[in-house]
Amino acid sequence: MIRGSLAELSLDKWLQWSKEQPNFTNNSFLSKIDDVSMEITTLTGFDHELSDVSYSINKDAQGWQINLNSKQTGLGNIYLPNDFKGPASLDIKLEKLSVTLAEKEGEIIETRALWPAMNIAIQALTINDLDLGLVQVNASRTEQQWLLNSASIDTKEFKASLSGSSWNKIPNGDYSQLKLKLTSDNLAGALAQLGYQQSIEADKTSLNANINWPANPFELSREILNGDFDLEVGKGKLNDVEPGAAGRIFGLISITSLPRLLSLNFNDIFSKGFVFDSISSSFNLKNGIATTDDFILKGPSAEIEISGEVDLVKELYDQEVKITPNVSSTLPVAGAVAGGPIGLGVGTAILLADKLVGSLFGKNIVNLISYKYNLAGAWDSPEFTVAQPKQQ
């Protein structure tokens, strides 16, 4: 048994010292330790620091049971198996945890061996200042596969589940698959929490993704990303944002920038934001290229359709945007078409005809005119060109 207290302890220095020692045998000092109880004022290691740490460790036939308490983790316990390939799982249960992962290339620890089976429950997890809330993980492993049986993230702004994801060892290398379902009742808040500008507001959002890449999970990169995902958004509003601010949200920069970047005057439609009834789309991913042919935004004043590609590697757009204003007696279109290629006179005529039809027949003229644009170029500075406005 070991009992004691220390003002400071560096795990990095201790691990370095242990590497320099002869290999332990069954008769070694370490093999005879089966009970540890310590208090440490400052514990450092792996670029992290824990303060006011107290812990106890007990050994059994398959591993170590650790009971832990610190300012950074609260009360918790960890079971660390002797053999990560064995039947015992890595178990972690903590009140809270905040970690910072290396962002520079080459600093992430390389891994070739599959992760162990694990059960994780952390009430409040933060990674790189990203608040993930309650995180729960259950995973199993075989010789050739690490399988995420169930996993969930529960925050104030969004909920996510990743069940069915896996890391596989195949004859020609590694293969990883991620199945994600994400829902939110506050899309603007979720975007802010994930580090994006709040370019979209919506009460209900659902995202389903099934993506894969031919590498281990740590080697995920845009150019090897494949799969598909579906997006459904309920009633909300698009906010006008600066170019590039919404670039990582597929294609929506084309909508939020239209009032400012096009010669057409859509102020009557967009104003300081564009209210919509729904957004729906599916995307196919192939080697970092996202393609859609069914992006549809429906709103009371216009319907917007987007098709084409987004290059996630080179960060380029190659899309077509179609805008169809809903012309009705309650939505004057003279301002919407003034300065456009069809001219103010036609817009005024449509408005008068709509009022006349509405008065005589109780109907509204809708979707008479659509506008098509090409969206191309870098995310931060896309270019819009009129493709072919046409009368339907």
C-alpha cells in the first residue's frame, strides 16, 4: 500500500522516468502494489492540470479501480483494464471534465491499435471550449472492429446520437464510419455553440448523416470524406451576414448575400432577414465534394432552390440558385423587379394584373417569374451572375 500527499506531481516526468527503467517482472516493486491513496495539490500531465486532487486506487485481477476527486473533475471513478484487448472495459464516470486537444498537425497521438471496449458517462464535458453537456458512450471491440453501440451528446442547444459508428481493420488498411443524428430547437444557439455565426434562426432542425473515410478516426480529412446527409429545418429566418461568415453552411451564403451582391433589388423580399417556412435538402459526399439537386427553401415571399457542388477541400462553390418570388396582392413586386432585367414596367403590370385577378376571381397570381443565378468561386468571396431569368 502507498499513502501520502504531494504539493506537485508531473505525470509527464514520471512516465519519462518509467520508460528509462528496466522492464518490470512479476517480482518487481510495481507488481506488488495493489492499494494507493494520495492527495496532490497540483497534478500536471498531457498539457493539462488538475488541482486539489485526491484519489484512491485498488487493483483486481483485470485492472485498476480509481476513485477520483478534483476541482476540474468533481467526484468520479475510472476503471483501467490491464489489457485493452481483454474482456474488461475502460469505464469512466465523472461529474465534469474539460480537455484541450492538440490542433497542430502531428501533435495528435498516432494510433494503430483499436480502442478498448468502453463505458463513459460525463455530466459536463468541454473539449477545446466546446460545451458538449452530458456525454454517454458505450462501445465494444473485436480483433477487427471497434463498434460504437450507443453514444449521445445532450446540450442546452442541441442533442446528438452516434449509434452504429465504427472503426474497422480491413485487409488494405483502416475504414471508419460515422452515423450521426442531430436535432435542435434553437438553431442559432446551436450554431453559436459550435463556433459559427448565427446566420440562421429556426425552432426545429434535424440532421442525419452517414459518412465514411478510408482511415482511422484520427486521420479524418475533407478530401477522403464520403457518404450522404439529409437536412430538415422548420420555420425560421435567414439573417444577412458578411461574405464568408456562413461559408461552411452548404450554399446558404448564396441566399444571405443576394440583397447586397446582386443588381436586382430584392429588398421587399429579403429586408434585413428572410423569413422561411421550411428548408430541406439531401447532400451526397464523394472525396470531399458535396453535391445536392434538391435544396429547397420555402417562404411566404419566395421559394429558393439550389443545386450543384460545394468543394470542401478547395472551399469553392459551383452551384445554380433559382429564386421564384410569390407574387400576390399582399406582396408588391414592383420593388422586387425594379432595376432587374425585365424592367419596372413589367413588374408594375404584374402587380396590377394580380390585383385585378384577385378582385374578380378570388385568386392570386403566384410563381409567375423565376430568376436563375450561377454561384461560383471561393467561400469568402463568391460571385453571382444572372443565368437566365425567364417567365413561366
